Amino acid sequence: MDGALAARGTGLNYRAVLFDLDGTLLDTIADLAEAMNRALSTNGLPTRPNVEEHKLMVGDGVANYVLRAMPPERRDDAELVAAVTAEYRRAYALLWRNRTRPYDGVPELLEALRRRGLRLAVLSNKPDEATQATVEAFFGRGRFEVVRGARDGVPLKPDPAAALAVALALDVPPREFLYVGDTATDMRTANSAGMFPVGALWGFRSARELEEAGARALIAHPSELLGLLQ
């Protein structure tokens, strides 16, 4: 897919970029997987040692990650699910900075976008407190004008409500946003919100998944996003 050509074909002047966090700005999977495996082991459940497997479980919030990691026959045990969830949250609070890093090219991309005057925001299904702390730790304060994670009373992605709230907060019409993410959830969110969906191929999911979920451009390196603005 020629991402730059696809974007030019819209005839729009993009003024803002909304980024997913895990798998898009940051490679978090090793710390996520270690925290989940500690939670499973602590509760007497088999672990998931293949980190690649975790890439297919994350992206839709903590509750879904826990259920996907647990054995299917134990997912109806509400008490056990609650215990695994609580232990996962405790473990991740200790581990989240161990191996997490920005993807190569992300800091340079953000600086280039800033120089061009684009408005930048983050939207994640990671809990809001963790999202805020993670963005500040790796990118500092002020890099993004709006940072939102999962919050009570706000539906998770792919519901478009949170993405639309970001657009409202920035006072930029959704059609003037590029939305960059690495999962089908992100592409569906972007399309539902009326934003231009860009699939990040360096993240957790495949090009096929992104295309089938409605990606209108695919980029293999963060720097390629700049081609969509020319």
C-alpha cells in the first residue's frame, strides 16, 4: 500500500495526530508479558512464556488481556479473574519501566511533527493513570497536548467516544486527524471517529489485520508518517 499516495488522495490538510501508545509509540510487550506471567503463576495458572503470543492478547484493556491469558476453562471463575487482575496490576506497577522503550524513530518523528506545527495527542486502552505516567516518563511533559487512557464511564476503543473527546479538547475536526495505531482496534476506532487510519507495521499486529480493519495507509517506520503530510 502506498501510504503517502493514499493520504494525498483525501485532499485534506491534517492538523493533528492521535497516537496509540503500546505497540505504536512504545515497545512495552516484554514488561506487559512479565507482569502477566507473574500474575498467572502467583494464582497457580500456567504462564505464557512466548512473548509473541502476548502481542495478540493486548490492546483491548486490562480485563480482556487477563481473560485471554487465562486458560479458557478458568475464565468463568470470577474470583480467580479478579485475583489475577489485581496481581497483574501490582506486578506491572513494579515492572513497567524495566524494558519498555520508544520505538526507533519515534522521538525524531515527534520532534518533526512539532516543528511542522501539528497538534499531538495519545489515546490508549491502558488505564489512565498508567498512561499518564508512561507518557511523562518516556516523552516528558508537554510533548502531547492531550493524553488519555482508559477511564471510568468512557467506553474503550474501538468505541469512538474517547477519540472524539480528544478532537473536541484540541478543537480540531476529526477529519483533520491522522490516527496512528498498530491493531485492528485502532483502525476501527479511527474509522468510526472519522479520522484517517494509519497502521504502524512495527507494532504488535500484522499488515493483514490492519488492512482488514480499515487501514488506509501502512507505514513500516515512524519517519514514513511525514510522507502523509506532503
